[in-house]
Amino acid sequence: MIYPISQRSQYRPDVDGLRAVAVLSVFLFHLQPSLLPGGFLGVDVFFVISGYLITGIIVREKHLGTFSLTNFYGRRVKRIFPALFVLLALASVFATFLLTPETYVRYMQSARYASGQLSNFLFAQKVGYFEEGFSGQPLLHTWSLGVEEQFYLVWPLLIYLVFRLSRSWFAAGATMAHEGHSAGMMKRIMGGVLVLLFLASYLLCQYLAGTNANLSFYMFFTRAFEFSIGGFLCLGLIRQPESSVAQTVIGIGGLVLLVTSFLAVRQEFFGNSFLRYGTLLACFGTGMIIFSSPAQSIVNRLLASRLPAAVGRISYSLYLYHWPLLIFWKVYSGEDSLSFTSCLIIITVAFVLSILSYRYVEQPARKTTLPDRWVLCSALAVIIVFAVSFRLLEEEDTSEWRISRYTKVEDDSQRYSLDCPRRPEKGMMVFNCSDEPKSSRPAIALVGDSHSGHYFPAVAEWARQNNYELKFLGVPGCPILVGDVRIKSFIAEEHAGQCEKALSTFARGIIANPNVEVVVMAQRFDLFLDGISYEGENSVIRFLDPYGEPILQHSEYFQERLQETVLTLKENGKGVVLAGQVPLFRQVKECDWRPRLMNQQDWQRVCSYDHDFIETWQHQSRSFIQGFARDNQVFYFDPFPHFEEPVIGGLNLYRDVDHLSNRGELHMAPFVAEELDRARLKSF
């Protein structure tokens, strides 16, 4: 039976040492993922430890008749919330002076959820743990605290229910010979419940890993199997071997499983059942170490030594502080990959803050003599105050005391005027830049999706100087192609009707119009070629067959339609210019505002292109369109050489990641005009 009576005998320094292994593995993974690819599994180690310790406390106190829900929850609140509240207060100060308006809003929202230990629900909806954007979440790590707190809420109720049902069965059957038999039977029933819980939770976790990876990762009910492993161990249903050699073998075996999981599991397994197999390695390894005797196993004696046990005692505060420190340092320094010096600074500051937090926050809070009801009511009051405060701050604050504008403000409201008397229809850019009812002048047509707007100033000015009429046809998210093209566009579903109208206008008003001598096609080629963009599921387009079903050969279909479109235009005597996409500017919103704690030199690093991001999302489509233009003998304008920097003279050339601002359009205009002049001299 494993539930010692005295408070002193409950303490196992080797479990604190195991906590040290868990927190340091997570810390190392966050600092340099390549050094310990599966270090994030340290969180799973914490869950097994919690299952072991909390189940032991509840079962022991139930056995002694001293268990109280109020007392249990009061102790959990004193253990968890004071240090968390201090962290949230400190992190909010740094967030105020370090984060841009957009990330500031996300921070305040996550802080609101974290104050009530519900952040795992938020992140399950918003962001994957391993997504690139997760670095903008200084409180992302609090998801595991939410899972722990939900475990604390549910677990005692589950054990209480099992005890009540067990006693009812015993009373009805009158089969107990003595009280010891009753306690043993209750433990076996509890063990059976934990085995069933393990199976149900693990199977659900595996199922959701393939259908909703975030839900599988963040939720308590998909993590319950980890707590149940620790809970089962504390019941003492498996007899420990008496041999110290056997104990050491078990401990070493557990350590091997744990280290293997840290080294073999990769974040790329996210959304894959292999991640959960790795989780099992970490959990069973942790369980084997806990199961082996601290007095007989060499592994446990090492874990129980002074340094690991000391780190384990501050592990909660170390876990709290390490991630916000790392994120805020990255924001301040502009480093994507931390240098050795930066790692040393973060480690040092994290340990100092953790020791201070343990000494002056955790320990005094645990020793407080306030009645448990007062503790619970006080914690609830602070949660409400924090949640309301963070909700009030959950807006894009651009106050001058907090932040200063890095780029100059521009008015984009006149983006399509330029002496053009006609304006785009609402939701659709379709118009003639002329009041002449039946013009005999030659015309140039600019067609495409929303990216065609990049080229409007250049084409409009060129048309004016060369006495050409301008025809402009564009719909957001709509590929302008010939044939019976049907699409399902998640990027602009509201424009579906306009897209059909635009395709009809393209055929009748441009291809069949003898006055149109040249057609400039400006489209989002990466999206139409791949069917998905950098925005993920929020930016998907599918071509449909006549029955409304998605065409599986998406890329091939687009290439065929594009080639047919170009051939049709050429057969009708049109010159064709393919206008390429501008480089993606991933940090466009972050660049607009400079927090007060950021110096000018560091902020300039933020206001630059992410070339790896561009390579990932634009290299293939850019290479394709260049080759396509060459093979089909049409003109191609590549804007990349003209965009070495996204900010010029304090003016942001972008209004979002892939659309130019008015200044960006004007910056590109003379280069486009030169290309049109060359094209005109050669063919039209």
C-alpha cells in the first residue's frame, strides 16, 4: 500500500529530481529545438508526476477520513495561483512596451484566459503549439497549467465517486471480512477505473490526432491517460521487487525510455499518431522511475541528490518564467535563432526569477494560515479583476506613451483614382477608365484578382501617356481565365457571384473586343497553382468539375486553363504581359509600429523580408510563371528585383502581407511602364 501517513514520509526528493528533468528538457527544447527535439515531452512527465502525487494525497486522506474538497482546492490554489498572478502582472508590463498592436491584442486575450486557467481552450482554437506563429504568444506555455488545473478539479470528484460506489456495493453485499479487505478492494476498483480511463483517453487522443490535432494536444480529456498512469502507480497494486538490482534495472529502463523519447520524437510528428507513441515512451519511462525505490535504485538516488532536487523545487516558477523571457528577448533582440550569449542571459535571468518567486511568492503562499474558504474567495476575486482588466485592454492600443509609429501614415482611399472618372463597383473592380460610350481608341486591359490593383497606377499612367483606353477587370480571389471555370474560393466566398460575372465580361468585353491590343494579367499565381497559400486553411481555392466536385489535379488544371487563356488572347491578336507577384512581407503589421523599448536599429531588422518564408511560398510559383512566359513567348514582369526593402523613406510599401500600399504601387509604376514600352515596341 502506497500512502504513507506522516507528512514527512510523503516527500520523495527523487520526484523533485524528476521534475528538474522535465522542466529542463522543456527549457532546452524552447531554447534550441535541434539539441533536444522531443524536449517538449517534459510536460507529459509533469502530468504523470501530478497523477501520482495528487491521487496519493486524495486516496490517503480518504482512507484516513480527513479528506475535504475545500481543503484540497485551497491547497491547490495556494500552490498554483500566487506565482501565476505575479507572472501575469510582470509579463503584462513587458508586453505593454514590447509588443506591436496586433500581438498586444493576442497577448491580452491569452492573459485573460490564463488568469482563469483556461488558456488551453483558447489555443486549441487559435494556434498550434508548433506553428511558426506561436512565437508571438508569450503565454502559450500556460496551456499545460490549464490542463493541470482541470485535472485538479475533476480528479478528486472521480475518486470520491469511486469510493462512494464501492462502499455502496460493499454494504449491499456484506462481503468484507474486515476493513483491510475493504480498502484493498477499493484500490482494485480504483485501479480498474484508471485502466479504463487510460484506454478511453488514449484512444480518443489517437483519433483526434488525425482529425483535430490541436484538440488532441491541448485538452484535458486527451491527456487524462497520462495522469492515470501516475494515479495507478500510487495505488500499490503492482508489487515492487525487493532486489536492489531489479530496482536499478527498472529505474535505468525508465531513464532509457525517457531519453529515447526526448531524442527520437520530433515536432513534425504533430497531428500524427507517432507523437502519441513518443508520449507513451515518456510516460511509461516516468512511471518506471517513480515505481523504482528511491532507496535502492541508483537512478532514483541520483535524482534525489541535492542539485536535481533543488531545481525540481523551483521547477514550477522556472516553467512559468522561461517562456515569456525567451519570447520577449526574441522580440527585443530581433533574433530568430538565439545565440549562445542570448541563451546564457535567458537561462541566468530565468533561474534568478524562479528562485525569487519560490522564496518570496510560492513559499509564503503555501504557509499562509488563512482559512481555505478565504483563500478560494480571494483567488476568485483576483481572477475576476485580472480577467476584466485584460478584457478592457484587449484592443489595438496605439497610445503614444506605449508605442510610436515607425512608418508614416498614408491615405489609401484614392488608390484607383488617378484621373479615372469611373470607380470600381462595390466588391468588384470592373470598369472602363473612360467616359466615351463607344471609343475607337486602342485599349489596354488589366485583369486579375485583387493583385491586379498593384499594377493599376502604372498601367493607368502608361495608357494616359500613350492615348490608350484602360479597361480594368478584377475580383478578389478570382482567377481570370477562359472556359467554363468554376471555383470554390474560401478566401473570398462573398465574391462568387462577381467572379462569374467577371469571367463573362472577360470573354465578351476584352477577348472579343478588337480595340483591346494588350492584356496585362496580374494574379495570385501561388494560390491558384497550389490551391493553398501561407494563410493555411483560411486561404484555399478549389477548381470544380461540372458536377461541383473539386478537381483533384488542381495544379495541372490551372496550368492548362492559363495556357488556353494565353493562346486564346494571342489568337485574337492581343499582346500578353504576365505580371508577377511582389515578395511576401510577413512582418507588415509588426513593422508599422515600434514599441517604446525597441531601438531603431533592432526594429529595422523587423522591417525586412523573411527570405526563408518567401522561398517556401513563392519560389515554385515564381519559377513556374517565368518558365511559362518563356515557353509561350509572352512578356513577363518580375517585381522582385525592384523590392529590395519593404520600407523606403519611412513609408511601408505594403498594406498587408501580399498587397502593396499606395506608395508601393507608385514605387513599382515606372518599372512596369518600362516593361510595357518594351513590349509595345516588340509586338503591339
